[in-house]
Amino acid sequence: MLRVSRRALIALSIHWSYKSGKSIINYGGPEYRLSVKYLVSSNASIKFSYNRMRQYLQMLSTQQQFLPDIWKLSDPIQTSDW
């Protein structure tokens, strides 16, 4: 955490996600994370956060009980910002 002022804190991190297959394709990319906390008073604060995640697998499921769930490689890679 980085203290910007007496009341403000910032945390920034970068994670690298990486998944490689057997000579099929390599996946990888940065996942950014940021959080900001501002102390309004001694017992109240305002918080903000952001992160980017990558998903390489997706589960395909059905409502039929006798069929198993199937895992599929994401193509293209799914990214989400929160």
C-alpha cells in the first residue's frame, strides 16, 4: 500500500496469468489490480477497486441430469473488467 496522504491509500499490482497447452497454443497476459481507500473520518471510509481477469476455460452444462458437464477452451480468451 502506498500512503498518498494522511487519508488516502493506494495499492497497485500486476499479476501475469499464463497457461500453455501441448504445442497447441500459449495463453498469457497481465491482470491489473488497483484499490483506493480514502478515510472520510475515524470510523468511515470510501473504497474503490478495479481488476482485470482472464478466463481460459468455460464450463458447458445442461439441465439434463444424465449428461456430464463439459469443459471447453475459451476462444477467444475471455477478459473482464471489474
